[in-house]
Amino acid sequence: MKTQVFVMTRMWAMVTGLVLTTAYFAALYMGFKTTEMMPMLVTAIGGFEIFLFSQDVWLRRKSRQG
């Protein structure tokens, strides 16, 4: 159960990040003015995903070495 919740959290973070990134760059491309908060949200979610990815790599490596 715990693993499933963690995976779903990661999936929602990924989808939210992709939607926000797409919306931000679409707004820039179309010439709309975006809020100052939008790049910070995209960066925060991207940083969260990078952290989780590096944590997964670390845990897999740690489990293989004993």
C-alpha cells in the first residue's frame, strides 16, 4: 500500500509538471503575460522529480551492493 501511494504521488507530480511547463511555454509563445509564480512552480516540481529520481538510483545501487 505504501509503495502504491508513493508511485501515485510521483505520477501526479510528473503530470502536473508537464501541464504547467506546457502552459508556461505556450503562454510565452502566444505572447500572453504569465504570473511570476509559474516559473517557480515548474522549477519546484522539476526539482522534486530530480530528487526522487536520484533517490531511486541511490537506493537501487545501495540494494545491489548489500
